[in-house]
Amino acid sequence: AQKITQTQPGMFVQEKEAVTLDCTYDTSDPSYGLFWYKQPSSGEMIFLIYQGSYDQQNATEGRYSLNFQKARKSANLVISASQLGDSAMYFCAMREGNKGNTGKLIFGQGTTLQVKP
Amino acid sequence: GAVVSQHPSWVICKSGTSVKIECRSLDFQATTMFWYRQFPKQSLMLMATSNEGSKATYEQGVEKDKFLINHASLTLSTLTVTSAHPEDSSFYICSARATGIAKNIQYFGAGTRLSVL
């Protein structure tokens, strides 16, 4: 079964508008971390934002915020005031438990976002 | 964020030759590094987890004799694709987990595009 699901293969957003990228996860581990990465066409993976399972508040980093709904097991990424440079592939990922140094990330399928001028 | 350097960024080689890819954590020590493979428009597939001073842990289905991983120091891991064939052509990307830095974020290199002729 998929542990991380991103149901939107591709999305469009108008420049300066906000956009939400969906991510749902599945785990029975009470301790986990959720991550979002951006991958532009150049291929590098850029870390955007992190949410811990015990964090009481939704994470925010500049124009990025994570809408964490624990009961629904969702961790949607909200990008406010979209810019042309936000056009990229976005990946949601999860690391389960307190795995020490070897905890590996499980990635979703990714969502391609295109920002229209 | 922390910096991970990956070299080379692009390599073209003849079938049957071996290719070495380097992954360095530039401003932090990484006891654990990860190697991923990515096909176009797809998610990252974890190949192996590389631990400094010990043997790498390979994911199911990944040939350890084909993809040799060495993690000789706290800042360097290498992936050698031995006797490369056209089906090994892909985008390979490494990451290092920055322990000691808040949230233990995994930072990624810029990736290596391998083309085997």
C-alpha cells in the first residue's frame, strides 16, 4: 500500500495566487516527520518545509505553509502568492519513527506545478 | 540550509565501462547518506543507505555488485555503476542527513545524469 499519496499529477496556478498541493500519508507509527521538496527542471531537490507528528502548530517557511491535519493523515503544502519560479515538481515525503541516523524518506509520486503569468 | 555537492552533474560513457559518482557534505558531517535513482517524471527510488565505515544497505531489487557504494568518511560517499549498460541510464541523486542540525533534514545533491551509449 502507498504510504505517501499525491493525487494531483499536475496543477496550474495563476501568478500571485495561492495554490494547495495535496498529500496524504499512512503510518501506524506515532512518531514521524513529513517533508516537502521542490524539484525544478534542473533536477536538484530543494527542501521546503518540515512538520513533526508531535508539532502542535502548522509549519510555515516564508510563502510555504503546511496544512497538517493529523486525524485525516494529510499534510498539504500551501504556496501563497505564486511566482513563475515556483514552477517545478513537488514531492511530499515521510520519515517514520525514531529511526536514528538510518531513517529513510518515503516519497510520494510528485505533483508538477505550472505557474501561469 | 546545509550543502551537498554531487559530481559529476552529467556523464556519458560507453557500455561496459564503470562510472563513479561522488557525494560530499560540504558544511556538516553525515554518518548516513542515501542514493536514489529517478526516471523522467517519476518519483525518487531509494537504492541504498550508506553508512560511514560500514557496508551499505541495499533496497530490495538493487544489485549490490552492480551499484557499489563506499562511504569512507563522514563527508564523502561514492556510487560506482559497474559495467554500465544502456538500461542504467538514469538520474542518480544522493542525499545526506544532517544530524545535529534541527529536524534532521535530508539535503540533496544536484544529481548526476548518466547516459550509457
